[in-house]
Amino acid sequence: MKHWMAYVLGMKQNELITIHPDILGGTPVFHGTRVPVQTLFDYLERDYTLSEFIECFPSVSRELPARY
């Protein structure tokens, strides 16, 4: 298993993804943003790189939360 995958699987939901009825009607978004998680998958399916996705959505950070 890749290091980043183990990290993501070990995270609590609210550390990476937010689901709240007042934010985009409960659509899962990246924590601290209004960017739907599904958008990342859509970009990757269209052969965009992660760097290109982050360039389009600068509020999504590649950095791990500070406590890690």
C-alpha cells in the first residue's frame, strides 16, 4: 500500500473531508473548502494530474494537516 493511501485510510473523516448539510447540501468536500471530493476523481478520470487539479483549485492543499 502506498504511504499516502495508508495515511488517508487512517484519517478521521473530519480531518480530510467535510460532510455538512450547510455546505453544498451535504456533498463531501475537502476540509476547509467548498471543492467537492468528486471533482478530484472527475479530473483524474480525464487524465489531469494532481498538480493540475490543485492549480485549478488552489484552496485544496497537497500538504498534510499540521498535526501530522
